[in-house]
Amino acid sequence: AVPPTLAGRIDYEPPLPAARDQLTQRVPQGSSIKCLAVYETPFWRTDGLSGLVLDCDGPVSMVIDASPEAAGPGILVGFYEGRNARAASGLSSAERREQVLACFSRHVGDRALAPREYLDQDWSQEPFTRGCYAGVMPPGAWTGYGHALREPVGPIHWAGTETALSAMGYVEGALESGERAAAEVLAAMTDRRRSR
């Protein structure tokens, strides 16, 4: 249950079939940095703003109001994605903070410049994900190697959000894939017992 690119970094004996090995070489992780700013209250709501923003000019392409309650705290979550995430990955958290808060203030007002707390997570720096939201299939990867994505290799069954039949890239997809892989393993064990 790891992204295909990380599964390809594991040593297998015997080696993986060629199609599965080639697949793991062709599915890099996506690029995303998640940024959170915490405020005393969701002040943008009193100004009649939802806190939901899609911004094609970036560098933060999406902003979401993630405030747990109407009274506070107020939480805005922003995402650097794709090219913008790769560029921001080379910045310090302080430099990203300045960019993110400038973006937030452009959309919800100057009070966004002074959060009580700021956090960000560069998923490409995480050793067990190396990116997010999921592996990206460039042209030719799916049509040439997609059949190997879920196909078991001996006792190895593949799970993870990239193998989901629905909600790929989300935790729901990861859960669905885990249930599917567990059912496959259970069926394989049952078949093996019956054949004894």
C-alpha cells in the first residue's frame, strides 16, 4: 500500500514482472504543499465570503475554509499544486508563509496577513509519500502498463489510492483499495486451502 514509485524502490526476489516494474518507473507522485493559517475567528464569513477560492494565477491555486465552528477558530487551508508546488518546495516555510498570506489577503482581506499560527506541509519532502495527492500517469503509462497496477504478483497484492476503483487520490480511495486488496488476499488464501 505504497505509491507505485515507492514500490519500485523495494528490492524484490525474484524481480517484479517487467510490466509492473516499468509501471513503477512511469508514475511519479504529484506535487502539492498544504498550508494552514489559523485565526481567532473565521472573519471572512462576517464579510459575506465563503473562504472557498480557486485561483488560476497562483501561486496558491485553491483555498478552503476549514474552520470547525462558526465562532472560531478560523482556519484557511491553501494548496500549492503542480508547477507552483515544485517552485515553492525550494523556499523556506517562512518564505512560503509570506506568499500564502499575501494570497489569502488578496481574497479575504488584510486581516489574513496576521494569523495566530501558520503551518505548511511539503508532501514531496516526505520519505513515505514523496508527493501527493497520488501518482500521476503521463501519456502512455495507463494504456501501456495500467493492467499491472492492481494485478497481484505471486503473494503480493497492491493497494493504495492509485489502485482505487473510485475516489483515487483521496483517503476514501485508499480505504476502498485496502478493502479490495484484503478481499483478494482472503480469496487467495481460501483457494489455497481448498486446493490442499
